[in-house]
Amino acid sequence: MKKETHFLIVGLGLLGGSYAQGLSAAGYEVDAIDLDEQNLQYAAQAGWIRQFSVEPDPALIQQADVLIFAVYPNTIVDWIRANQSWMKKDAILTDVTGVKRGIVETVQQFLRKDLEFIGAHPMAGKEVSGAKNSDSSLFHVANFIVTPTEKNTPRGIALAYDLAKTLGFAHLSELSLQQHDKMISFVSQLTHVIAVTLMNTHDNTHLAEYTGDSFRDLTRIAKINENLWTELFLLNQDYLLQDIDDFAAELQHFRKALAQGDSEEMKRLFRQSTQRRQQFDH
């Protein structure tokens, strides 16, 4: 990316703030729009952003060469539809959201012909929110996925990769919208369903007095933004329902082995899970 590339981040929470921190540290001019003025003031005082607004500002929008959307998925669609008339010719739009079908396709259908939207997903985060918790070093051990469609140009795709490299992501990959959403259903959304369900299985008011690391590790992601994750789950409902069914079937299989006292099958399942986890660690 050229050093004169001017960024506008829409949504200055954890990820948006981390993008702002990383891009400003790399020498780029960054502006931001966020409903929460405290997020904006914090980032401005930290030197991550230059100009900012709590509402769509035509002047900020018109200056941006690249617009990064770090807001809820459906908000991305509504925001771009309402404000694309202010965007400069040849501006590139990208996002950080965890579901692509229904978002990327919808935006690309109504987007002005002289603009380009390229989907991207930084696989990084924490169980806290807000600009004050931003940390661009999160990206240095994280994966970054680009999700181009037939409507994307080599220029737009290259921009997404350049952005990831500038922010220091550990590994870059490319998936179709469908491949991305199927993958994310299993590795992210199902794991959140499991953590939430585990926490809701029993009243655990006093568990902190007795539990060990295994329960803490398994339920770390149960602290969840109910508005965001409801939106993500519903947008990816078909894939997630299938993964829940597959998980339930595997759980029932283990239950049957336990109920029947089938120690050999239990040991086989333990060996298989150990081998798969070892492959994952490599």
C-alpha cells in the first residue's frame, strides 16, 4: 500500500481500535467513526486516529481511500447503502466480520460500480471490548482470511493482503464465501455454542471455588456479546445447525460407549482426539 493511503475505520471497538493502532504505527493516516465518543477520544489521545466523528461525516468519508468496517454484520450493509454516495471514486471497502455470505454478496450487488468491497476476516480477538482493550499485537500470532468473489479485482485482493501484512498477521489464506462460512461454523461458532451450553448446564455460582484450568479453558469464550453473536449465528444458520447435529451425534456415541462400559471404544476415541490435537498443534 502507498504511504499516502488514507484509512477510515467505521467501528472503533476492539478490532477496529487494533487496526487503528497498527496502521498508525505503520505511518498511515487513520480517521474513525464510532457511536461511542469515549472510544474515539481514547484512540485520538493515544495517537491512533487523526479526525473522528460519532456519526457518518461526509468529509471523513470523502477523504478515505480504504474504508474498514468493524461493526455488526447487518450494520455494514445498512451503513454502506446509506453512505456510499459520499465515497471517493475507486475507494476500496473491507470488513472484519465473522460471516461472509449474505454480507459480501449483498453489498456487492448494490455497491456503486466505481467502488469495491473485498471481504476479509482477522481471526483474532479477546473476551473484552472497546478501544481501550485494543492491541495490534493480537494479530502477530493470528490468521487472516481473504474471501474474494468474481466481482473483486486484482487490485482489491492485493489491498486485502497488503493490509494483513502491514498489520503483521502470522498466516494469510484465501477462501470462497461458502468455504469461509462452513469453516468458521465449526472452528468458532460451534465452540461458542459448546462453551455457552456448558455454562448453562448447571447453576455454577460457586464453581470458581472448586474448578481447575480445564473448565476455565473450555468456558473462556462463554463471556459473549449476545447481540453480535446472535446475528452471526443466524446469518450462518444452515452450517451451524449441521455442526451442532454432528457434535450431538458424536456426544451420543461417547455416551453409548460409557453406558455400555466399552473401555476399548473410549480409549480409541481418546487416542483419535489426541492424534488430531497433535496434528493441530503442528
